[in-house]
Amino acid sequence: MRYVSTRGLAKRQAFTEIVLEGLAPDGGLFVPEVLPRLSAEELAAMRGMHYAGLASAVLSRFADDVPAAEIKRLVERTYTREVFGSEEITPVKKFEQDVYLLGLSNGPSLAFKDIALQLLGNLFEYVLEKRGERLNVVGATSGDTGSSAEYALRGKKNLRVFMLSPHGRMSAFQAAQMYSLQDANIFNIAVRGVFDDCQDIVKTLSGDFGFKAKHRIGAVNSINWARIAAQAVYYFKAYFAVTRADAEAVSFAVPTGNFGNIYAGHVARQMGLPIRRLIVATNENNVLDEFFRTGRYRVRAASEVKATSSPSMDISKSSNFERYVFDLLGRDPVKLKALWAQLDREGTFDLAGTEYFRHVADTGFVSGSSTHADRLATIRRVWKDYGVMIDPHTADGIKVGLEHREQGVPLVCMQTAQPAKFAETIREALNEAPSRPAGFENLEKLPQRFEVMEVDAGEIKRYIARHSG
């Protein structure tokens, strides 16, 4: 297995060479040169595997330069009852006939990103120790990536974490999860801007190859391919949990902003998992929904990005979308590079009426959006009908998922975070506060440690240079 850039100018590399990287040297994203395809017999053999077994079976296809015994050791160390609260790791709850909720938020930071980042932390440590190197991880978060990454990497040998977040744009719980960490290898930077500003700065740093090499900069955002591979695993887990026949089709409803969570489903589908529909659910920042409905992709200006009650999706530049468009374009890096150059110049591109946009239907993608009122109504409905309290992002996914539900096709809705992280919205919907897991009772009252900075890549570079060791 070798990895290439979506923009075509980076050398072919093995998994352990790209796992520490963010952007490829040409500014693109790493993707497998050829995606592995599982046979019907291989899929059938995976049914009945426990989560760590599924993770080994999937990840071994992407990381064939890591010995199978090491992959097995890493996943068994990662996916444990102690870390995720259950042997199931990602338990499935049945709501009604052919409607299910996939629980992804039982990890240390109470968000779905723990599933991939707990593994990534162990992978980083393994690769760095093997190479005798250190890494300074720089990331951007709209709320959940930051805490998941920091909980996964805190105290890890040879690692420091610099996490950029939009100042005042996260829930109080999300901010406290990150800022209350006192580990010496964790550095939080609150940027006076929106998430897209944070993400742009991270990309600027990754694109400064002299700075990146000198300070050994790596990435934990979903541009890191290892996260995509790890997230693909729970699509397999959910599929086997809700089906009996190996050829039965299943649809997934996924709330998404940066397109990583649902892109992992696209990867699983390309590997041969019988996924019928991948249902993109957005909030009022409906850039992705606009594309899948019309063919037009238009990045919003920072002033246009709305602060919503599902803040982790307040994003207008979806990093992993480049990987998906690369596939739509027949994996042609020249066409992809030209399209992204247009996006940089004009803030938009339009594939409507082209053969490429017609391929969207072949990939199974459909979409919809949700508003604050929709979220409140869905939270109330799920609580009343099923006795389950859900967070606002999960509500977005369920609302849009049910709009695209098909008779006789199981629908799996992704639960992306614990409701405790968004108590204000839950109180508004249900007139009661969500309970908090043990250890989080007084989170917001803990001492917090973070730096507030302007939207200034130069200033943030200097800060990282001073503290990178």
C-alpha cells in the first residue's frame, strides 16, 4: 500500500511515512494509491468479530508496513472497556424497525473523535519511538477534535500538542475540557476568529515546509489519513450489528462539518461494504448540503459563518471534501488542482451539469440541513418516543436521516457527542439538564490554561517555535 497526494506532486509513501504528516508537500491530502477491496468471503469472515478484531482487519489493509502483530497490539491496547466503557466500544441501540443509533461518544472526551484519536495517539507513540523522533502536533478544532486529541496525546512521550480553537465559539463544557488540562505537553491557543480561521492557520503552517521540518510539525485533524481509516471501522461494526445477510444494504445518517466522519463511510463503501446511502446532515452552515443538492461548492466568508447550537459543525471549508472530489474527478490530480486553484481565487466552483456531478448518485450521497428549531424538536421527539437524550449534532443527523429513510433499508444514525457537552440546548429543548458522566461534575470550575491570540499565522508560528522544544 502506497499513498499519493490528491494534487499529484508528492512522492509515493508508505503508511508510517504519512501517519505523522498533515498536508502533503504539494498542498494536497494523502490518499491510498489504490483502495483495498474486500471480497464477499472476506466480509463474511468479519461478521461476528469483536471491535478490536474488526479494527485489525481494516487497518491492516491500510498499514501493511506495520507488522500484523503490532497492529493487533495497538488496537487491543486502544479499544478496551476501561477506555470506552463497554466491550462493544460503539454500541448500537434500536429505536424502531430499521432505525438505529450508533453510540460513538463513550470515550474519554465524550465525542466520536475519541474512536480514531485514541488509536492515533498510540500509533504516533509507536512510530516516533521506532524512529527515535519527536513530534509537535498542531491542530484546529471547532469543539470536539481538540479535547479528543488532547485526551489521546496528554502525557505521551515525544509529543507536544498545540491546539487552535475559536475564542468564545465553543460550548462552555467543550472549552473547559481542553483548557482545564494541565499536562506540560498540551498548549491551547484561543484564536479571535471562527474555526475556518484556525484551520487556515494550521494549513499555512503545514504549507511552510521549512518551518514544518525545523519544528517537526504533524497533524491530528481529519486530514490525517489514519483517522479516516480508524473511523471506517465503526461502519463495519454497525453494519454487522443491524444486518443478518452479508449482501443486505444499510444507510447511514451522519452530521458533518469537516466531512471526515462521512468520508470514512465513503471509504468503507468503496472497500465493498454494502452501504446504500450516505446521508450528509448539516446545520445552518449548509455548504455541503448546497453542493450535494446543486453541484455548487461555495466557501463562506468568516462573517457569514453562523454561530449555531451545533457548534462543532460551524464550518464552511470542509477539509476532507477534497478527497471526495478527487474521487469524483476520476482521481485526476491535474483536474483537482485546477479546481482548488479556482476555489482559492473565487471562493467557489460549480460542477452542476458536468459528468462529475452525475457521479454523485453513484457514490450514494444525499443531503439535508437542520435548524435550531429542528434540533429542539428532534431532541424532544427522541426523548419522548425512545427515552434517549441526544446532543444537538446527533439531532441534526437524525432529522435529516429520517427525511431520506427508505422502506426496508436499515438506517443507522451516528451519535456524535454526549448531551452533557451541550447542556444549554438540552435545557431549552427538555426543560431539564443532562446528567454528567463521573469526573465531569465541576469541569467548568477547574483552573484553565490557554493563550488568546489574534488571527495571525506569524504570531502563532512564533509561539509554537518558543514552546516546541
